[in-house]
Amino acid sequence: MDDRSSLENIIECLIFVSKHPLTIQEISGFLKDAEKKEITAALDELQKRWEEMGRSFFLSSVAGGYQFRTRPEYSQYIVEFNKEIKKFRLSKAALEVLAIMAYEQPVTKVEVEKIRGVDCSSSVSMLLERRFIEIAGRKEVPGKPFLYRTTDLFLETFGLKNLKDLPTVKEIEKIKEDIKEPE
């Protein structure tokens, strides 16, 4: 594509109207006359420009793609303006199951229950319903139980580019130490 600013404007529009984070592959498939390196350069420039503008939203790289996201400090106004937008809440049990699945995937429900020590059927059902996890196949053992893994919606919701962005055990321990109250 010849005109760089035109390419940036087209990509910006596509990302703006998309219901999910757009990958470079998806953009490339739509803009057949633009090379992937041109698209990548345009995305880098758009991210830089939106950050410099300091607007209420920014272009974020999440779930393997790109999406405009509201800055956290403005989310309360959106919630107040549109009561349909609600902060989702996950129970402690559901968060534990989701964390185990994120770190151990693909994993069966029985394997999660061995780690947690309690039944997790309702948490798995709820996480499937909210599309934070999905069935990734069946484990080749007697009974062939389902294997579960996290989804791109999980990455998107928690602002992760990919699973490598999950905190390490060492980082989690540091966070726990930092929030411990003095006795």
C-alpha cells in the first residue's frame, strides 16, 4: 500500500469496529495489498500516537491482536452511564480454578480437583458459560475426560498479550509479601 497514513487510518477503523482484538493475520487477510511488515509498522505507530495523545482510551495489544481499550481510571464513568456494562465478578473458587487451568493447561477437571482438593464442577460450568475456558479435546486415558484450556477472551479480559504474561510463582510470592499486613 502506498500511503502510510491511509493504511493507518484504515487499520484504525477496522480495530475500532471489531468486536474482538484484530490480529495482524486478520488485518492482512482483509488488506491484501498491504504487507505484514507495513501493517506491523502502522500498528506500532498507531499505538505510539494514541499513547502520546493521552486520550481516555488507547490501542492495546491483547489476546494476540489489537483492540482499543478504555483507560482504567475512566471505567467507572462508562459503568455509570450504561448500566448494562457491569464489572464481572468471579468467586474465589472460580478464580482458583481459572488460575490452575491457565498455568496447567490443557488440564482435566479431575486434575484441577486434585490440586484444589474439592469439587469444581460449578466453577468449570460457569467459566465455560462465560467463555473464559473451552474444551481442548479429550485426554487419552480411561473414560477420556475433557481437557480444558483458557480462551482469547480470558487473555483479553485480564489484559494479557499471551500466556507468557502470566506472573511467575516468584512474582506471586513477592505480591503476597507486599500485601501482608504487619502483625
